[in-house]
Amino acid sequence: MNLKDNVLAELIHNGNNYISGSQLAKKFNVSRTAIWKCIEQLKDEGCQIGAVTKRGYILLSIPDLFNLNYMETLLANCKTKWQVQFFDEIDSTNNYAKKLAYQGAPAGTVIVANKQTAGKGRLGKSFHSPSGGLYFSIILRPDLPLKDMMSVTACTAAAIHEALLQNGIPTKIKWVNDLFLNEKKVCGILSEGSFNAELLSMDYLVIGIGINIHPDPNLPDELKNIVTDIQTATGKVIRRCDLVAQILAQLEELLAGLAQHTYLPIYTENSCTLGHRVHVKASQGECDALAIGFTEDAGLIVRLSDGTQEIIRTGTAQIID
Ligand code: BTN
């Protein structure tokens, strides 16, 4: 870390306490002028730093920039060793994470980007990923049979729901893994992985999460009635580092309870699919049906017009009414 990053880390660490220029200078074995220069640089980058004579400096706020020191501070209490990498621009965080996972990157590696040039959505669609959004992919290596993989994605949807709720943002979860605000999509999840045919399990799973944070002045016309962003829907301005850390903490907790399906009540109670008539497109074919429940591994249970029930494990369920 360079001196400026060290100074920022120290200010973060100090929380609501002042620290003097000479204390900082002593700690890093540099002159007070060098510290003053770092403080000015941090202010130029958008940090608000209070300065009081005889008391020193205090960090009042940091901007919505990706900052590894800040991130590490936020994740300090997690049991998982989350290893975060930031990119200002990347083709797709999922593609990069898959490459790293293939090369042996450990579970807990997280790739975060400010913008994607080739963001991917489910079912081969693209995911609009302009600058200022939140796009990240998490490498997991769950020791689970293939059939249980769907519950990891559903568990992630529940974790994102909980993290947003911590910020006073009550989303609804649309099966299988979209999050909605004011009946428009605000977050999508794409899980990809590599299957080990010998062990009949996954080598790795990459969970990609895209969240619209701010209004996008260049939002394509075809998305205008379908998607929203947190700021437009709630008036709230979220700092992306904070949200990533909150989601990772929630995910850690819910994944620890995966065998007991502890995510399921959150997933069920906040579903906007249950109780509605849906148009299902699945491997079994297409039909209209009533969404009546979820299996323990987040399969959608529907009732058909002849009264029979089916479990839908892959595909889409468009809400009709
Ligand atoms: C969907 O809604 O269809 C899923 C969207 C998933 C988008 C995220 S953004 C981060 C990660 N990288 C990608 O290329 N896609 C996922």
C-alpha cells in the first residue's frame, strides 16, 4: 500500500476519533508535510476529512468509489476470507471469475466492476451494465450435488434481499432469482459453473450479481418499462462498497444454513411470484399455471388447470395476473 492508502486505512480504523498529523507522521515514519499532502489528495478524490487544531483529522465520509482498504475494513468480521478485486471496466465479471476459478482461485474470490462492456444475463441475453452500477461475481466451491445448486442461487437472492432491507429497501423476489422494486427489475443473478462428471458435483460455481444503483440517462427504450434503479425507486443513494460487504455477510450466514434451508422463509415471504398465475417456459414445455409454493431447493411448484401439480426447476415464470 502507498502512503495515501495507509493514511486512509488509519483514518477508517480510527472511526469517530481524531488522529493528529504528527501521530500519523510518526506511525508511517514520514514528515507531517507528507501526511498533509496525502490528506489533500484524499480530499481531491472526494473524501470529506474534518481537521481541528490540536486534535487532528477525522474521516467524515468517503465517496462511492471502490476502495480496497475500506472494503477490507467492512469485511473484517466475516468468517470467510473474501478476496476482492476491483475493475473500473471489464467485459464481464462472470467471465473473468470463471477464468480465475478454472486456474484454481479459491472460494471467496470476488470480482467487482464499475462497468461491463459485455455483461451477460440469463438465457443468453445481454445485461446492460453502464458505469456507476454494481456488477460483481463470487467464486464458490460448494460441496453439494448438482441438484442442490439451484438453492445456492436462490440463497443469494435471499441474501441480496436482506442486505437491501438493512438499508430500508424492501425488494420482492421473482422466481427464480430477480429482485424487483415497484414492480420493475432492479437486480439480476446469473450462476455459471463447471461440472465434474467423475464426482457428479460442481468444481466451482460463479454467482454473478448486477444491481442498478443510479438512474441511467442512456437506458435503452426497450428497458424503460421493465427495469429501475435503487435511487429512482427509493430516493436512496447507496455506497457500492457498503452494499457488496453487506451482501457478502448475509450470503455467508445463509450459506452456512443451506442444509437446513434457512434461506427459504426469506425467499418465500418476499416472493412476488407466489399466489399469481404465471406463464411457464420450462424444459417440460410451456403452459399457464398457478404458482403455489417452492420446494426446499427453490423449485417452483405450480398447479395446472386440470388440478395436477408440477415442479419447475429451470426456465422462466412470467407473471400474468
Ligand atoms: C439476468 O438478469 O438475466 C442476470 C443478470 C446477471 C448480471 C450479472 S452482472 C455481474 C455478472 N457478470 C455478468 O456478465 N453477468 C452477471
